[in-house]
Amino acid sequence: MPGSGATADPAGTAGTAGNAAKARKAGKSRTPVWARKSTLVLLITLLALAAFGTTTQTWITATLDPNQVGQAAATQSAIQVQGSKAATTVTALALVALAGGLAAAIAGRIARWVITAIIALASAGVVAAAATVLADPLAAAQGTIAGATGISGSQAHVELTPFPVLAVVAGCLLALAALVILPASRYWKTRTKYDAAGAAGTVAAAGPVDEIDSWDRLSRGEDPT
């Protein structure tokens, strides 16, 4: 019949759309648990918060030498040194890693490489700062001791709590989680309008363009007609 070649096939269009939906659903179901965006972002968030949380706790207990500090030790015989004082950079670096993990959820492919590097470097900084405290706790406590007694370079007996070790563990796990972003992101759906341009073109080719699609394409500078 004349013009039959130009007639749209509703059944064929519906079938194509249905197949595409099934393919998307199948792809989602094949995503490994470790590669799910929600799982990985939640893991990075918890590890960053764990590293941050250790700094609110006591890292070092310093017992002063009365023979050196005299009367100053009468009221400050034992000084509690928080992690935020012993390793000041851990707090800031943990917040950087936390922001990076949240940003990775909406970042594009190239931005994820940058974010991964930032989180990995922040994690390395957390580990290095906490390890420095473990290596020389007296030096890490000197600032707090001087502030409490007014005497710098005081000798004291120092004891470490488990929190510096926990900070090291959290930093190491945070670095590993950051490195997982790159292979896991291959399973993630694109969220930015620039990354989704190709996908939008595929959807438009598979079926008719409605008003919402037209506005989306106009916002990208495309002509939907």
C-alpha cells in the first residue's frame, strides 16, 4: 500500500521500549554488591566519620613529673590529650574525604578520577598523622602540656589509647574504598546532563519525543524537531 513504509509501528515501538526496560533492569540486577553506588558511598562516609570521630576522643594520657613542673602539677597531674590536639590534620583530612565520597555519587567520569585521588591522599594523610602520634606520643602531647602548665618541653609519662590505632585502620580502609570507586563506577548510571546526552539520544531514537524530552533536549542546546 502507498505510504505504508512511512507508517509507524506502535507494536514495534512498544516492543523496543520494553526490551530496553528489560535490559536496564537486567543490568541493574547484575551489578555486584561491592560496586553499588549507595553501598560504596555509604562505606566511604562511615569510614570518614569514623576517622573524624576518633579525634574527638582522648588519644594520649600524660602524667607529669612533679619534680620538673613543681606546683603546676598539683592540679594537672594527668592531662588528657584529644586526637584533635595530638594530630590536628586528621580532623580536616577526614572532612575532605567525607566531602569527596559524597561528591563521587554525582560526579562525572573524569571528576571521579580527581575525587579518587583526593580521597586517597586525604586517607594517606590521616594514616601518616596518626602514625606520627604512635611513633612519638610525647612530642604530640607537648602542645597540650605546655598550655596546661605554661612550661614547654616538660617530661611526662604518656600512655596511648586505642583511638590512634583506630584512626590508622580507618584511614587505610578509606584509601582502599576510594580505589574501588574507579572499577565500581563502570556499573553506575550517568547522572549529569552532559554524560547522559548519549543516552538521551538513544531513548529519543527508540520512541516518540514527548514534551518533557523536548524541554530536556532544548536545555542541552539541541533541536527536538
